[in-house]
Amino acid sequence: MDRVPEKLSGRGPAAYLLQDWVIHRGKGAARVSQTFKDIARYYGTDKEHLIKKKFRQRMDRGGIRYANAGLKWSS
């Protein structure tokens, strides 16, 4: 799912952003595990210590995709 901003409606603190949601479904839809999302979120930040030790070690060897290799993908 992607949110695509379309326009800003209103002024000041009462303004709101109109967005279009594009939902990707079917065989071509990208699906990744929650572990992969967490690794991508915390990698290279000051919160990198929140990633499990075995994934941090694998990231040092081959990057984010290698750290998550072999894990079951979510559906």
C-alpha cells in the first residue's frame, strides 16, 4: 500500500492533506516479513541495538537482504 499526496486542503492548523491510496494486490505485490521491516527501519540509526544480535551479525557480512535470507516470508 502506498499513500500518494494529492493536495493540501484548508489553511493553518485546520488544514488536511488529501491522499490517494494505491493498494498492490496479487502475484506482483511486494510482501516482506515484520523482521525485514524492523531491520530496514533501525539499520544505520542509533536504535540499531533493537535488532536481534544474529541479524546484526549477518548484516555486517552481507547487508539487509542477507540478514533476512532464509526466513519465512509473510503472506
